Amino acid sequence: MQSQDVSYKDGDVSLTGFLVWDDTCAEPRPGILVVHGGAGLDEHARNRARRIADAGFIVFACDMYGDGVAGDRQRVMARIADLRGTPGRLCQRVQAGVSELASHPKVNGRLAAIGYCFGGMTVLELARAGTNLAGVVSVHGSLATPRPAQPDTVVAKVLVCHGALDPHVPLADVNGFIEEMNSAHADWQLIVYGNAMHGFTHEHAAAQSIPGVAYDATADARSWIAIQAFFDELFARPTSSR
């Protein structure tokens, strides 16, 4: 397994992503974009990228904030507010990561995206915008949007993995998302994990003591199985060499 940091740009904003691939596989493969949570491109996002690459994909964990933002809480919160408030800018930023992934010589042109927390919201906005991806996966991401999908515009298949006890995504948002996807005639799935809170895939969430955020090993394991099955559905998943 090989990995490297990759510098790229969204306009004049400098970004640094994380690319992971298995260099023992000679044939072109599908590419998966990983979109990080609120903390930025941290070890959680990098470890998820490594896990997905180990399943046989070319994986690029993108940077939504720009160089020098992650680690500075004030700058992070300002960047999140700016991107959440302007879905067009949010999609432009993540599209820079999609383009970087698509340009990799071992990517066969078939792409999907997965996001966690803030990243989950981001990939859903990509789908709402009609981005030509095979599919998107939102894991404990926000479901509300200021720009609902219009009928017959969602090209990507959609999978949402949601914690039943997530206080940051209330039931009204879940029901609203269901209505939105049905009205858009999207191909979508929503899996709700009992007893799971927000951030249920973050192994060190408890140590962070953020209200409403907690790791749940069962939901983490079950959602990973669902994600792999979803990727199998999108494209015949290549067999890992491991």
C-alpha cells in the first residue's frame, strides 16, 4: 500500500489531500473520494482512506479547508460556516478533489464519494447538484440542505448511514431527507443504527468529550459492511491483494 500527500488547488486556494493506492495492482480501478469531518483532513479520514484502498480502490482524501486551516478552531468554524452557507462554493471545493482523483492514471473513470460528518453533508450536496458520480455515501452527516434536490437531477446512487440517537441530525431532518429524495426520484438508501450517536465511526470520540458524539463499535462495523456492499453494487469491487 502506497500513500502520499498531494498539493492541488481550487482557484487560488491551496489544498493538500492524501492519496492511497495498492501499487501491486496493475489494472485501472475505480476511484473513491473521501471527504473529512469537521476537524479537517485528520487521522480518522486518512485511516478510512487506507481501509477503502485496502479493499481495492484508488482513494483520495480531499482537503475542504485549505492549507493552514485545520488545527485552528476559529478558522475551521469560519470555513465550515462559509461552505455550509454557500452550497455552490462547497460543491466547487469538493469538485476540485474529484478532478484530482479522476486525473490519476490508475483510475478507470468510475468514481464514488464517501464523507463523514461535515463530509457526509458535502457528498450529499454533490449528489443534489447532479454531479456525475456512480454513488455517494454519507456517514453520520447532516441531512438538511438550503438547496433541495430537484426532480430527476440526482444521478448518483445515495447511501446514508445514520445514528438513531444523533442529536445533531434530528428526526425532522431525517424525514425531510426522505421526502426530498422521493420527490427527486433518486435511487437512495437510509440505514439507521440503533443506539448510535453522531460520529459513531470516530474511535476516539469519547476522549474529545463533544456532546452528542460517541464511538459505537457495532454501528461502525455494520456501516462498513453496508458501504462495501454499496460499492459492490456500484461497480464489481476489485479483489484486494491482502
